[in-house]
Amino acid sequence: MDLIRAIVIAIVEGLTEYLPVSSTAHMIFTSSLFGIQEDEFVKMFQVSIQFGAILAVVFLYWKKFLDFSNIKFYLKLAVAVIPALVLGYLFDDMIESVLGDPVPIAVVLILGGIVLLFVDKFFTTHTVHDEKEITYKKAFTIGLWQCLAMMPGVSRSAASIIGGMQQKLTRVAAAEFSFFLAVPTMLAVTTYSIFLKKWNHHGVDQKGYEMIFASSENTMSFFVGNVVAFVVAVIAIKFFIGVLTKYGFKPWGWYRIIVGIVLLIYFTQFQ
């Protein structure tokens, strides 16, 4: 994968990671459209550039993440991330096998869009306006909702935000807690993919970091990709909060449905 293709994927990751539209579906479509071969390095790259997106949240909410006196904030995130860590480890191989088939991902994208059209009507009671009001029980429950995103196409952001609203968080509070929860969740996934998981790259088992430093092209793609994902994610988060506050989830619901239909047609008729 050359640098230009790496930048394109990084832009897509930064744009979609924190929006309720499924970054996985968008990166799969982008890879197919640009003729990017789905080898082990590309799969690892798509996961590892989430590190740049993680830094975007820490950058925007640095007062929250660097307030070490607020130990309860870190404990809530630790409690909320437990379900994803456990289930992600148990079903890693199954999840990876689904990533190879874009058709069910497109279907899930459409179904998730339909849910977003009505989610504001499902949850109308909002008594939690700030992270400090979130109990450990609520945090754990939101973490369970996040696990729905293990099915590619669901969207981690959408699942955790809906989980937050089900726990009576306002739309903005649910979105922000979803951003916060993304940090330990994606940090764990990125660390696992780079340092622990063995990838069968061209018939040879390699760790992620070994693939990254196997060539100057891979190294450049990894570091530039993370920088690009960081910058784009900062812009996307600010944009999302603005749209969510003004219009709710309907625009994202229609977007998912339209994109899902396009992907379904593309992968069933032209692939």
C-alpha cells in the first residue's frame, strides 16, 4: 500500500470513527474503490490508525483526561471498557472473518440507519447531563451496548451513544461519553493489533510492529496515516456535535441508509 492510499484510508477513518456511520464499512468500500489489496498489513493498518483518532479526543478534551484528581472518571471508563475487552478477545477471529464479506456489512449499515431515524423518539427522558452524573452501573451498561459494534457495520459510536441515551443521558452527554469510552477501547484494540496479535503476512507470522518496520513505505504509511487521522478526527468531532445538537440523529440515519444501499448494489452487482 503506497502513501497516497494510506492517506485516503486515514482520512476516511478520521471522518467516520466518531460519527454513527461505521468507519469499518467506509474503509472497506474505500479499499475496494481504490483497488487496495486487503492483505494483513492493510487490515492491521486500518486498526492501528485509530491511535491518531484516539489522540484527537484527548486533545479536544484534555482538561478531562489530564485531571488526575478526578479518579472516578478513569474508573468509569475502566468499568465501561471491560465488556468490549472480554468479548473482543473471545470473538476476534469471528469478527475478522466477517470483515471479508462486505454484503452483510452493507445490510447492517441500512438497518442501523433505520434505527437512527427513530432513536430520538425511543428515548425521550434525559436526566443525565454530564459525565459526573454517570454511575458505574450506567457506565457498564453503556459498555455492553458498545459490544454491538463488534458486528462490522453497526458503528461503535452509534451503539455507545444509543446505549447512553437508553441510560437517560442527553444526546450531547451520550456522544461525549462515547468519545471518552473510545480512548481505552481503541487503545486496547490498537495495542493488541500492533504488539500482541500475530498476522499471517505472506505466509509468515508477524507482529504488527514487525510489518510496520518491514519497509520504509510501511513505516511512512503508518506514521503519516496516524497524523492525518488525528487532524481529520478533530474536525469531524466538532462537526458531529454541532449537527447532533441542532438536528439529532436523523441526518446520520438517512446517510447510513443511502450509503448502505449504494454499497449493497456495488458489491452484489459490480464485484
